[in-house]
Amino acid sequence: MRFRPGQHLRRQGDIRSVRERGSKLDCKAFTVWWAPGPGGTGGPRACFVASTQAVGGAVQRNSAKRRLREVFRRHQGLLPPTCDFLVVARRQVNQWPFTQLERAFAEASGRVRAQASQGSP
């Protein structure tokens, strides 16, 4: 499944809204903030963030975001299609094997889906 341009959260207002009114899941190597978004977007929307303090220099930050985008792309079918996500990288993202990242993301997706079905962000 592709990660289409319409699935990117780009506006500061949208990103801020996810952080202010959403819920937070700690996954050790990354943190997922999620909130219900506008319906009919064709899938979940996401933004990936890696700070210098948390991850390191430009090479490490870009690598962390690439890895998280790929995990999201592969497993976006596990997420509720009407939610917005903010994925914040930590230093462990670049140290963990890719399969471990996928497992952590799949577990987080299950928790998000369960909370979303109960109606609580």
C-alpha cells in the first residue's frame, strides 16, 4: 500500500490539534499521538518528527523518519482510516532491528484501534 500525498499531515494546525486533543502511546523507540481526523481522506493521515536532541544529527533524523514512514506504509491497514497520527522518533529507532519496529508499531496499532472503537481519543 502506498503512502499517498493526501495522507501527509502538513499543516501546523492539524499537527497541533493531534497533540492537544489526541491520546499518546509510548512505544519505547517512538511515541504515537493519535486523534480522530476528518473522514473520507482515503486512509489515515500521519506526520513523522525527529528532533536533534532526541535522535541526533541530520543523517540520524532522516534515517529515523524514513524507517518510521516505511513501517507506517506497510502497516497502515491496521490503523483506523479516519484518524490522524503524529509519530515522534527517539534514539532507539535507528538502533532497533526493522522487524522489532514493525512489531512495536503493530502492537500500537492494535491499541489505537481498540481505543478508537470505544470512541475515546
